[in-house]
Amino acid sequence: MELALSPEQEEIRRLAHDFAVKEVKPRAQAIDQDHEFPQDLVDKASQLGLLGILVPEEYGGAGLDHLSFAIVIEEIARFCASTAVIIDVHTSVGTEPIALFGTAEQKRRWLPDLASGKRLAAFALTEADAGSDAAHLKTTATRRDGGYELNGAKMFITNAGHAGLYVVMAATAPGKGAEGISAFVVEAANPGITVGPPFEKMGLNGSAISEVRFDRCQVPSTDRLGMEGDGFKVAMRALDSGRIGISAQAIGLAQGALDDALAYARERKQFGKPIGDFQTIQNKIADMAVKVSAARWLTWATAARCDRGEAFTKEASMTKLFATDSAMEVTLEALQVLGGYGYLEEYPMARRVRDAKACQIYEGTNQIQRVVIARELLRAS
Amino acid sequence: MNFQLSDEQRQIKEMVHDLCLERVEPRAAEIDRSGEFPWDVKKLFQEHDILGIPFPPEYGGVSGSALTLLLAVEEIARFCVTSSLILAVQSLGSLPITLAGTQSQKRTFLPPLARGEKLAAYALTEPGSGSDAGGMRTRAVRHGDTYVLNGSKTFITGGSVADTIVVFARTDQDGDSPARHISAFIVEKDLPGFRVGKLEKKLGIRGSPTAQLFFEDLAIPAANLLGQEGKGFQLAMRVLDHSRPGIAAQALGIAEGAFDVARRYARERRQFGRPIADFEGIQFMLADMATQIEAARVLVYASGDALDRHLPDVTVSSSTAKLFASDMAMRVTTDAVQLLGGYGYLRDFPVERMMRDAKITQIYEGTNEIQRFVIARELLRT
């Protein structure tokens, strides 16, 4: 055991940190208040190679590991969770399924543009009536003219309207549950796709989330990912990796909140001394720091496990559950340290609380994480 | 970043696990009930070189790696916390010698401890100075080649069975700065003036003797002064940086032991015609317990790795691991009792003992309130 970042990991952390401080931090407040998709930041991150972290070098990516991916997402989320989730969804659930399950031809077609950030990716699994119960999809893919015709509607699709392609799960054998699902790559230019207006949300205001409809949407057979019936497996593997990203996002939110709470506790004076001198504030700071530290180690351990090629479904769920619950607790507690100022939208703390809530819900609610964990625990001897 | 244990670490962990499963687990309930120090377990650990784990080979030990020690403590505590204290205290009592001793002191005192021929203890706490360790009143006055020790210590784990005890005392009687007036001494139990007082009756860790120690004109050879005179407080704080992860490992082990019992019970216990593990209410309890355990595990191992790599900021990583793991162990063992329902409350099952044993991990080696204070102080300083 040697728990030090490699020089390569240190380097990507510095790169992501500099980007976050110089570019993301000054924009974060406006992105939230104007509900603006930060295309400028996506472009700048693309130029730095941050959209191709997990893509193999032969397809134009950086070919880095999941721990590096977690580091990049955390650094960005310290200042802007909206920007972090755009890159996270693009990288993990959007692009990685193609890298993992695509044919050589499919990888050559799609990965270079995704790695360079020329196109963004999105992931379309959830439906209005199929959230946690993701195997019971109503969107169908029917064989027609040597290809497939997709019909149905997907809900809560991050990066919708900005993505150049969508990884879509649809039922090729309706009624067969998980075994009847297949995965497809559908190009945004496909005339059969309609993207709804972005939803108004509690937080993550810079991240566009919409409904995506497929109406007699023709998809060639060559755009199917994996075999027919592999779709649920593709989706679950994508989500395992996605959960590392969401955990990293949660840690970034919590670390940013802790940083601000620490600075405030040192400066804010009441009763003639900094509030950091009072034990009640010290206790909050210690509890926050411990949670952030535990969440980060857990996430890194899971990322390292994924990179070793071991099964990591249970670990990804534990990490996601722990990191996101911690982020909710830490952001709320940090807001409390700032008192009335924490409640003002003039400062980033209130935004962090709003953004953190999403982390407990998407990429599998934390209740579903517990179901996954318990299933894995009770399966093993 | 490599999260995998080395082959040697894995082997030691498995060896300790298997040995304790076979030989210690069957003794755990009886050790708790009798409240007697388990000399048989001490002998077992000695025979298997487990007591040598805290010591490097040059002093007769088998490892000296902080992480390896944590793994061993974890595996013992999984079955019997009292027994894990035999190893943890052997480490704690010898740490001041390892950290601050001269070559001659190390050569004299460490090998018998590493071989398990002698037991160590660590005497810092007094009735009037617990968290505020600097306020101690035990005093050592220099007379020629000796220091004369007078005073008393309390809550000394293993104090009644130890042969070699590191005692902290004031050497500057008028000083008002703990950083200057405290010194550490190696005291051997055979010296005249050393007396063991009453053993405490406790909520848990009942087979681990918690003793009062009295020193009456006890003459210590000046050669047994550890480090510089007046630098004892700094040494005590350094020792805590190294020993707190041990308590964290103990807490981790207790929680794992309780979880294993709870999971087994959930699969076997049937109500409403099916195993209670089929109910989501139970599943979520198990998921939360396991998640908390895994979070603690990485923190605990990381704190050991930080010590082994001599990182500069071990104070925070050690306190963090201790605080999180011990609070976690309290929650997990309480949940385990709950999951077993009425049976969990009975002495027939081990989880009520584990819950009683878990409580101490939140208190000793610095209460968790002190850990929070330490962590916040370090963070607010930087």
C-alpha cells in the first residue's frame, strides 16, 4: 500500500486546479444566476484535454485512469458543480460505454470527437415511469429496414440539447425486462430526436436537463452498442463508473464549502474573537473535515479498484452513498457556520446546498444504492 | 496510488485472523465474563510472534510497519477487543522508547518486549488531568544519578500486568508550560516504591486491566530518562499521533465483527415466512453499516500508510481516523444489537459485548471531543 498520487496524477490535479481557479471560479455565480450552459468553460476544458481523460490515447484521449478522472471532477466541482456534472456525464456515462463496448469501427467514428470536446455525449436511460426501476423501459427499438426504429421518451437527460450524441437504452424485446434492453448511439442530428426545453431546477442551474423524445427515429444497426440484449449490462457498467464521478462532484462541493467555512471562521469576529475560537464552530469544522476526508479516500479506493479491473459495483454504490450524503451534510453545516451570510445567494454557499441535493438523487438515488449494496452483501458467502 | 496490501501485510492479516478465529473467538465471552487478563491469549500471541509486530527486526521484532500493526489489531478486535489491547498496549508502551530512546535504551528495553517476554504500559493520565494532560501532578526530582518519582496515575491500561512502563512526570515543579516541565521515564515494575492500586470495573474491555499506579519515592536511574528533560509533553503528543490509528483499527475490527454477526443473523432469522434479510428495512441497515465500515477502513489504512511514509501532517490523519472509526463502531455495534432484536441484548450473542467494548474507543487515546479540537486547531492554523 502506497497512498501517494503518481506524478501523472499530481500533474492532472494541478492542471484541473488551475483551470478551476482561473476559469471556473470567476464564472460560477453568473452561470447559476443566469441559468446559463457554460459552453465557454466546456471549450476551455476541451482545449486542456479534460474531456478525453478516460479515452484511450489511440482515439485522441489522454488515456488516464479513473482516479485522475475523480480528481478532475472534484477540482472543478469545488467551484462549480454545474460545469463538473457536464464534464462528468460526458466522460463517464456518455463516452465510456463506447470505449468499453464499442467495436473498433464505432470507436474510430465517435471517440476522437468526444475526446477533443468537439462533441458532447449524453446518456439516456431514465424515463418518466422508469427511474430506479430501470429495467422496465417503455422506449422501444423495433427492427426495420436493416436498422432500428426508436419510439419513446427519456426523462432527466443531462447535457440534452448540447450533446452531439446520445447513448440510449431501449427495449428490443419489450416485456423481457433487463434482458430485453439494447444500447444505441443516436446522433443529435437525427431528425427523429426532439429535445424539450430545459427544466427549471432547485440547483445545477448551468447544467441542462431535458426530456428527449424519439419519434420514428431511424438508427442503423451499426450504431447499436454491444449485442442485442446487452443494453442493461452496458447501462449498469456505465453507472458504476458514473458513480465515481458523482462522488467526486460531491466531494468537490463539500471541500469548497469547508474551505469557505474555514476562511470565514478565521475572519469573522464575534464577542471579541474569531468564531473559530469557539468550540461549537471547531466541532463543526472537524466533523466536516473528517467526512470530506473519508469520502475522498473511499472514492479514490473505488477508482483504483475499477482501474485494477476488479468488480466494483458494491464499492461504487457505497462510495456514491457515502460521498453524497456527506456532501449534503457538509454543505448544510458550512452554510450554518456562515450564518445569515450563508443564506444569501450573493455567496456560493447557498448554491452548494442546492447543488448537493442532486447528488443524492441522480446516478441512482441513495435508496437504490442501499438496495445494490445489500444485494451484493447478501449474495456473497 | 496503490491501495493494495503487500503480500507480507496480507499474510500477517490472514494469519492473525485465522488464529484468532480458532483460538481467541471461543474465549472472548469468558474473558468478558470473568474480567480476568487472558494470559493464555498473551502466550498465544507471544508464540506466534504477534507481539513482535510493532518492532523492527533489529530489536527482535517482526515488522515495525504501522500499517501492519493496524491490520493485526483489526483482526484481533474483530473477535475480542480485550485481546487486541494486549498488542495495542505493547505498541503504545514501547512507542516512547522507539521514538525517543537512545540506542542503548532501545537495545536494553525493546527486545524483551518484542519477544513478548515482558509487557509494556503507558502512564500519562492522572485523576485530575485527562484531556488536559499538561496539568499532571506526578513529579520527578533529580538526586544525583537518579530521579525520585512521587505521585499516581489512573486509567492505565495493562498497568497491573506490565513490566516496563513509560511514566510522564513533572521535572520542573514551578513551571507553568507543559511544553517545558514534563519528562518521560522508563519505569520497571520491580523498582521499590512502585505499587498497583485497585483495578477498575468497567462497561467493557473487561479482561483488560485498567489500573491505578502509585509511585512513592521511587528511584529511577537517570539513564532511564527518555529524550531530553522537559520534552516529555512533546513526546506524549507524538506518541498519540502514532497510537490513535491503533484505536481506530480496533474500532474497525469491532464493527466488522458485529457486522458479520448481524449479516449471518439476517440471513438465518425467519419472520413472516422469510429471512429478515429479505426486508428492505434490514437491508438498508446492513448497507449503511457496511458503507460506514468501508469508509473507516480507508481512513484507518491511510493513517497507517501516512505514518509509514513519515508524512508531516500525521496529527490530522491520525485524529481523523480515530474520530471517524470509533464513532462508526459505536453506531454499527448499536445497530447490530438492534438488528438481532431481543437476542442482541442477551449475553448469549456477542454483539452486546461488542457494543460495550466499542464505547471505550470514543473515549481513550483522547476523547473524540479532543480529536475534534485537535483537527479543527490544525485546520484553522493553516
